[in-house]
Amino acid sequence: MKSNPGEVLTPDHRNWPTFRKRLDDKLFIYANNKLNNRCKGDLTLTIEILESMKNIDVPETVFFLREYGGACDCKISENVARIWNNR
């Protein structure tokens, strides 16, 4: 029997606010009095954060995030919770 690798992180998950804050802190930085987006067009930052969190099924969470409009790090920040809440 395969053990459960963890939970899927959704906007309803108790750790979603922590995940979003960590992602936004890495993704958006102020430089020269301007907000800059550090998205590389992939999920590098998201996966890094998810892998550091306990009891999160990273592959299933990435699948979920993509299904809800999270094609890259900045799209997770922009789309996932909005689309999830309007389903």
C-alpha cells in the first residue's frame, strides 16, 4: 500500500495564506520605488516553497494549481484563488 505523501494545497487549505505570503515575498520586490515581478514564466518559486512545506503533495498541488490558472508563479498569485472561489 502506498503511503499518502501529503495534502493538496488549495485556497481552502489552512496553509494557503502562508504559501501565498511566501510566494508574494519572493515574486514581488520593490526596487527604485517600483514594484517588480520576478516571475520567470515557470513554477520555480512555487515548487521551491511547496517542497519546503511539511505534508504537502507537491506533484498533485502543482497539477491543481495549473488546473486553476496557475501556469507560472505570477499566474498562481493572480488567478488560482479567484478561479477557485468562483467555481
